[in-house]
Amino acid sequence: MSAVTLLLHATGAAGPGALLAWNLYLVPISLITYWFGLAPGMATGCFALVAILPAVLPALLERGVSTPTAGQVATAVLLLSFPVAVDSVVSPPRRYESRQVV
């Protein structure tokens, strides 16, 4: 995740690759949620949000939630909602597997 943070801050959080760099945070979030569950996934999402906050906050304070900042706001929301989506897909099979008697 630190490599993604360095990439994001090196590109200046602008340009065509910036939104892709922000969405690269979803890879470790989804893997941690899949392996360890919802709580560690949410913690990773919060950590990723804190990591991109220096890139997002100045634009939001300057322009507010508008068309130029919509992608940044959507990415921030996605970082916190993605662990819930991954856990809701993964948890039902885990619950079913735990009820089966071998």
C-alpha cells in the first residue's frame, strides 16, 4: 500500500493516471477483507483514506464537492464501502462451510 501512496503523491494526484492510482488501494483492501474479515478490511480502508487525505483535502476545501472533485469523493466513499461489499460476497460461503459436518 505504501507503493501506491508514493505513486499517488509522485504524480501530484492529478492527470489521467491519478484515479487509477487511487483505485489501486482496493487491491490490498479486498485481499485483507477476504482473508481476515470485515473489521481488518475496514481498518485498511480507513488507513488508505488517511493516506490519500493530503491529496484530496486541498481540492475539496478549494472547490467543494463539484464536478472536478467528484472522482476523488467517489474514491473516498469506495474505500470505505468496498470492504463491506467484499465481505458480503465472501461471508455467506464461509458461514455455509462452517455449518457442514465432515
